[in-house]
Amino acid sequence: MMWAVLAVASIALSAALQRAHVPAAWLIGPMVVAISLAIRGFAGRMPRVGFTIAQALIAVTVSQTITTPILVELGSEWAPIASVVLLSVVAAGVAGWLLARYSRIAPETAAWGSTPGGATTMVILAADFGADPRLVAFMQYLRVTLVVISASTVSRLLLGNVTQPHGVAATGPFEPVPFITTLAFALAAGMVGRFSRVPGGQFLVPLIVAGALHATGILHPYMPWWLLDAAYATIGLSIGLLWNRETLIAAVRILPTLLVSTTVLIVLCAASGMLLVVWGHVDPMTAYLATTPGGLDSVPVIALDSGTNLPLVLAAQTMRVFAVVATGPLLAKLILKLTARVQEGAQYDQRDRLRAEDARA
């Protein structure tokens, strides 16, 4: 019964958002409905394989924007892209330190929870490095939720009603043979990516392989708009249903600090995007999506619907995923050391005050 309510409410809200020209309406609508039901006690979960297939379908759709001239253009923009990736890692460190310093969150959890990249990947890695995966999941998907909403809002403000509801998906007569070929390729590549050790592999493997085949003219993906919308909805539901009342209650005491930290991270990443605008002569919306800390789980959906420079957005987001995976353990150790030094300093100050009081007495 609850699944039926979830489906009907998601379709209704998504259709309303699409009529209002909200970018990624079929991601945001299901996500909002899923969150509202999850925090009321609905414990349903989308199958992991569904999330994998949805990301693979979106990756194959995005691959249509990858052509040889665009790859050459990206090669000339490597310096500003690398710079904003580095600044994003620094911003994550600042946000993580703020959490560790001004809340009860352990430094390791603060570091992995603040790291901008694939949310699922960060949760998996967090458990391997001594962080609390439940709290990291809450932090990651709170950030993803805020990023999706803020990116959609920014897109609406910058572009108005000029959106592409179905990105580069096919809207003409249905073509069964190309459809079956594309679907089979997406399923195979997505599953290979899922079981690979590549961070975000269920998205990156189909994207890279399909992009290479498309750039060389071997593969011509065909993705009907209705299937792409279903993929959006699957990702939205998968993210929304990860919320639950228990985790929310456990984190409610740190929620104000968490919201401030997440906002700081989003703002710092957006500020780093100015490098792409000034140095790389990139339009503001593309720069914002290339630097926003949403990761490969959600940003490509917004980018598809906003008519931005998709390859540049994906290049920046992909490079950052590998950068944060490589620097995550070092970042956690750094935050731990800085927090320990601050705590030691506070203890020394307290001892000095007590000694001064004893001397006066």
C-alpha cells in the first residue's frame, strides 16, 4: 500500500514540478516524497540493482554529449578544472574541521561526512577508516539533498524557464532495435562498474566506455524520454528512502552545526567555480554544477536538464571523486590532529585559569 502511495505521490509531484519548469523534476519529486514517508517510519528500500541500472542509463545518455572536438576542448581546460578540484578538497577540509571543532562528531566521521564525491562511495569508505557509517550516510545524503535543491534553484534563477526536460533523450517514434542494444549495453556496463573497484563505477564505467564508442562513431545510444525519467525517479527514491527517523533523531542535536557546515561547503565550492568563469571562460551555470558538492549521484541529472556543458561538468565531478578518495584518509588524520591541538590548548587555558584562581585565593 505504501509503495502505491509513494509511486502516485511521486508521479504527481514530479509532473507538477515539470510543468513549473523545475530542472530535474523527476529526481526532486520522488526524493521529496520518499523523504517525507521515510521519516514517518516507512522502511522500504529501493533495490541496489535498481540504483545501479538507473545510474548506468543516465551515464549512457550523457555519453551522447561526448565527441572528439569536446574532448580536445576539455584537454585545453585541464588547469582550471584541476584547480577547482583542489579547492573543493580544501573546502571539504574546512567544513569537516568546523564539524569536528564545534560539534560532538568524531573527526573521522566529520571528515568523511563532509567529503564531496559519490555519497555511496564515501559511506562505504567511512566504515573502513573508523568513522560511523550511519552518521556519514546522514551527512552525505543531507548534503546531496541540499545540493539538488540549491542547484535546481540556481538553474531556475540563471536560466528561467529555459530547461531541457529530457536532456538528450529521444522524443520521436520508438525504435526497438537501438533501444534494446542501448539497454543491454547499459545493463552490462553498469553491472561491471558496480563490481569493479572504481569509485562510482556504476556510473563511470558506462560513461567512459559509451563515451569512447560514441566519440568514435561505433555506438549511437538511444534513450526514450520515459525511461530516462524513470531512471531519475529511481535515483530520487533511492536517496530519499535512506532517510529514517532514528538517524534523524540521533543527529538532530548537531543539525544546526551540520546545516552551517554544509552551507559553508556549498558556498566555498561555488566560489571556486569563479575560476572556471574567469580563467576558463565557462558560463556560470556550468561552473556552478562542475563545482557543487553533489557528486555523480545527482549532479548529472541537473546538468542534463539545464543545457550546460555536460562534458566539463562530468570531467570536474569525476576528477574530484578520485581526488577525495585519494585524500580522504589524509584529510581525516589532519582534522584529527588539528582538533586534538585545539582541545589541548583549551585544556591548558583551563589549567592556567584554575592556577590563577588558586593563587588569588
